Amino acid sequence: MTTRLLTLVLAAMVGCALLFGCGDGGTTPAPKPPAKPAAKGKVVIGVSLLTLANPFFKEIEKAMREAAAERGYELIVTAGELDPAKQKDQVDDFIVNKVSAIVLCPCDSKSIGTSIQQANKVGIPVFTADIACLAKDANVVCHIATDNLGGGRRAAEAILEATGGTGKVAVIEHPVVESCILRLKGFTEEIEKANAAGTAKIQIVGRWPGMGAKDEAFRKAEDILQAHSDLKAIFAANDPMALGAIAAIEKAGKSGATIVVGFDGMPEGKQAIKDGKIYADPIQFPDQIGRLTIEAIARHLAGEELPKEILIPTRLYRKADAEKDPTLGKGV
């Protein structure tokens, strides 16, 4: 190589180094993805919960994190906050970043199907926790949840017990979420069974959507109480809606006249049971849901065949249980 040619080559190399830097090809960074793709061999799980405003889902998250940490898994936790579009974006991010598995508590049990199908196409296994997917052609490896159908029957048992099996009953539901749909199904079937057997005369006067939230349930309960002044009881399909119903009952001056049965067993619900404001709850065990979900993922990744669903029974929690509960305050 001539001296002149060598000089030109060296100059070009120096210019390239000054322009682009060393090693990774540039000093000007490329646009970053929402998160780092999962490292090869490392298990990264993307989780999208229904909401983190409800303590129930915080308990699921806590149990998932503990179980994941025991296995050395990384958890990316988000929440749709009841917004199906927001949850769809979260799933899109998980897919872009090639997570090892996805866990969903759907904001809408039907519309989530398209997101699950996208994960199916790229081979990312999907699990649902607490709330199932109702969309066809969406493949979920395993659903881990409360036995909500059985829990609905327990709620009916509490209503029959509290009312003596007679009177008008209203329902405040969350009709777009599979878990609440099952609770209402179990509740209605059990009431109809008791009526048909002649052991009860319960009239379900209607169903009102409380959207799983205290404020909306409060407004709906106000409407119910105005329309049915002789209402004997309300079944609310989760504790936030039960607490909203209580607030409306208290405002209407009907405390003690209209009974409330909730569902969940969240701390505020249990305290309301101890205070005599909620009659009873079929209680769930969110810590078990969270832990069993991570265990199901570990079993699947190890090549084990899983059942399509793992259901956890509820337990009816009454005032006598609340009075022995060391986690609660002294009450009113």
C-alpha cells in the first residue's frame, strides 16, 4: 500500500470514529422500545391487572411478585384501570418486548380476545387470573380464579338467611367482567332453586350496572331505593359496589331496613361486616390466585400439561367471623 493510500485510509477511519463513535455503531441513540426485550434464557412475565385502585388486585400483585422472586422471574406489572383500550396497548408492549408469558385480568372479557390472539400468533403463552376471556378463537393456557359460580351461590345463601327467604332483592352487577357474570349466574340460580322448592319467596326486582366502582354503585343504589321503597336487600357483585350501596342506604335513612351482601372480602368489606353494615361476603383468596398463577406459568414452561382452569372455592364470611378477625379494628 502506498503512503498516500495509507494516509487516506487512516483519515477515513478517524472520520468514521468521530462521526459514529465506537463499539455499538453510534453516539446518537436509536429510539428506545417501551422496555428491554427479555434476555435469552431469562423468564420475564408481563402482567396487566384490571385495576390497582382495588386492594384485591394489589394482593394478587403482591403474591405474584413474591412467587416470581422465588423463581428468579422478572415481573412487569401494569393495570388497565378498567379501560380495555389501555390494556390492549399494554399487551402490545409485552408482545413487542418478547416477554416469556402474559398474565391478564381483562377489563372486558370479550374485547380482550383480539390481544390474546396477537400473543398466540407470536407464540407467547397467555394466562388469565381472576377474570376469564370469553372471546372465541383466543387461546388461554390456563385460567386461575375464584370459583365465582359457587361464590354466587354462597351470596344467595346469605341473602336467604338474612331475609328469611322473603322480600324484594336488587342486584348491582358488573356485566362486562366474566367473574361478576358468573357470580350473578350462581346467585340467580340458587334463588330460583329456593323459590321453586317452596322454601323461599324472593323477588329479584332488577339488575343495575355498578361498573365495579363505589361511586357508580352509589348512584345506582339511590335509583333503586327511590323505585323500590320496600326493598329488603341488595346483592352487590363486589365490595366497592357494596360499599357504594351502603352509602346510598345510609343517605336514604334506611340503615337496618335494607340488607347488603357483597363479594370479595377486601379489608373495607370485612370491616363493614364487623360494623354490621354488610351482612356477609363470599370471600376470595387473592394471594392464592397470584401464587398459583406464577406456579402455573412455571409448570407450563417446564413442559407440563395444565388443566384449562384452576378454581379456588370461596367461604362465606359473616359478622361472627369478622369479630374474631385479628386484622380488623374495633369497628363502630
